[in-house]
Amino acid sequence: MRKLRIVTDSSSDIQALQYADFAYSPMKLIAGEREFVDSESLNVDEMVDFFGQYKGISRSSCPNVADWLEAFGEADDILCVTITSALSGSYNTACAAKSVYEAENEGKRVFVLDILSTGPESLLIIQKLEEYARSGMPYEEICEQITQYRQKTGLVFMLKSLRDLSNNGRVSPLIARIVKMAGICLVGKASDEGTLDILHKCRGEARSLKLVEEILEELGMKEGRVSIGHCQNEPAALRLKDMIQKKFRKAEIEIYSLRGLCSFYAEKGGLLVGFEKV
């Protein structure tokens, strides 16, 4: 029997699966001489507090080809999920690793999916892959089905700071300074191109959460699965869960603490919300 493995980078916030063979390749967060590896041993709260006080330039680093090859292990059929290629080189290095792996291992196959998103949306996609694998679905059909499923998921966010995104060149430093000085929350979504699409700028968490709820509905969320990842802001996550459940009583909602990479970009107080569309 061919051995199937699900592989991802650490932007998915998943470190283990119960019903499928799984491996992940950790991203790295770098500040001067200090390096945080986004693995199970990372103390995320300590990292968030460090970057909250750090004044220098910080950046993230994606897995290289060797990292991906190590994660592939010796599996025959690999399903690899990466963070959006619009904001990271992870997809490109995974594709390069695919070419090497298939060239060196005749008959073995690697499918690489750029989800054009991150965090909770990636989590939903990997959970769906686990369902497919557990059901015994053929590899080729899994690749086809998960590509279609990705079109039925989305990501909405609420951010209270853009410092780390600015330091990485992801957003304008001027916008980041304005957000900090004015105490503004940014609410938006992952665009179809895999970039950050900021839809609203407003003061106050309560108004921001209401906007998140409205955007979720506008984008087609009804009664499917919802995954709310937070960075040191469980009260807001619980409040949003309650708001969603009052409107969509059959929605299946999970809440969790974001891991290293997503906490680095969401920053303290931020929320990322992955959801299934109609």
C-alpha cells in the first residue's frame, strides 16, 4: 500500500493530525541576532511580548528546499499545503522540493497547493485533507477535491497593529504609524490574489467585531465550519463566536491561539477567521 502524507508549513497552526500521517516545516521569525523557530517548543506569548518591545527590523523566513524534503520523508504520495505565495516564498521552495523529490524517487508524487491565505483557513483545508485521506479517497481525487474545496473557504481578519507587516514591507510604514497613533482597528479579508485586502478602518473592538461578522455573511458564510485564531485575545474570539452562533446556530466554531508566524503578523489583539462559504 502506498504511504500518503500531509505536509505543510507552520503558517497552518497545525502540529499534528489524529487520522493521517503528517509533518510540517517550521517558519522562522528573525529580529537582529534573535531567531524564533515556529515549532512545538516555541513559547508564543514570550515571542509576542518580545516583538511588542522590539524597535528594530524584523522578518520571517520560509522553509528552504532541504526543509521541505525532510518533511516529505519517504512517503509515496504527498499532499503539501503552503501559505499564500503573494506574501511568502514557501510555495516556490515547496515546488522546487517537489521537482527534486519526484526526480530522485521514481513513481512518487507530490501535490503542492498554494492556498492564497494562511492560518485558520489553512487549518480548515488541512482538516478537510485529513477527512479525505481517512475515507480512503484515491490520491488523484483528493487533489481535485481539495482544489475545489479551497474555492469554498475564506479568511477575514481584525488587526490592531501593522508594525511587523510594515517591517517586512507588506504594508506602508506610514499606514502602520497612523494605525498605531490613532488606535485604529483594521478589518479585511484575504484577496483572491492572496494579499491583504483592508476593507474598513475603525476605532473600537466592538465595532470591528461587528464588521467581521458582517463581512463573513457577505462573503457567503452560513452554517459551515469556522475557525477563529487569536493572538492573546481570547475574549474577543469568544465574543465573535457568540455573535456568529446567534445568527447561524448550526455553525461549527472552534477557537484557538495562533502559533508563531500568524501571531507575528496578527500581533497582540489580532484575530484571523477561517470559514466555509455556501
